Amino acid sequence: MSVDAPRLRRAGTLMHRAAIASVSVAVLLVVIKTVAYFASNSVAMLASLADSALDLFTSCLNLFAIRQALTPADAEHRFGHGKAEPLAGLAQGAFIVASALFLVIQAAGRIVTPEPIDNSILALAVMFVSIVVTIMLVLYQRHVVNRTGSLAVHSDNTHYASDLATNLGVVLAIVLSAWLDWKLAD
């Protein structure tokens, strides 16, 4: 056992915990945003829900990639399984692009036929919880990246950090649409 083995094991544990935290946050956000979407009928909330569903998929992909990357070298992989992490980062980028296209399509439909938002207080409360939980996850992921240099966790961190801007946009759309009667904002 090398001198670096305990350090590598700790780094692997941190990376694994960060991946589990990411999956857990994504599950929570999908559940609460589903409730908020059906209660509010907000297309901005639907877009945020779709983004969280994609987050769940990519976070599960990251968890798998990190597990693979931490698998020790074997006869078929003399240098280990570390290439799984960069591939997960690439897949995340592809899903981010797909999510953006979905949002554009949904927004175009709502521009053509604007609808009022129901239960805006519930929708805003869900977005507040979403923002707080996401900030906590982003801070934890940054800590893990600083300690481990994990590409998969870094990629996930970048994605969740960008979700903060999206979540603020959803809050703005709900406020403008529900409280200022600017239905096109949604």
C-alpha cells in the first residue's frame, strides 16, 4: 500500500459523497417542482422542472462515472478506470444543450398562448427552497473539487451554479406574470 493510498481513498469518499448529494438534491427538486408545476401551471416552473429532471439524470450518470473512476486497475484496465469522469462531463454538456432547446420550445408556445399562473406563493416558496438547496450543494461541490480535483464533480458544480441563474429567472417570471399581470413573462 502506497503512502498516497489513504489520501486517495479519502478523495474517493469525498467524490462519492458529492455525487450522492447531487443525486439527492436533484430528487428533492424534481419532487417539489412537480408539485409546484401542477399547482401553478407556470411554464417557467415546467422549464425548471425539466432542468431538474435532466439534473437528476446527469447526477446519476456522474455517480456511476465516479464509481467507475474509483474502481482499481485490473487486467483489462491497467491504469484504472479514470476516463469515465471526462466522459460524464461531456454527456452533461450534451444534456445542458438539450435542456436549453426544450426551454426555447416551451417559451415559444407560451408566447403564442399566454396563460395566468395559479398558486404563485407556492411556486415562489418552492423556488426559494430550490435556490437555497442548490447554493448549499454548489458550496459543498466546490469544497470537494478543491480537495480532489474531480472533473465529474467540477462539471456537476458548474451545471448547478448555472441553475442558480435559471432559478432566479423563474422567480422573476412568476413575479412579473402573477403579481404584475405580465403573462408573457412566464
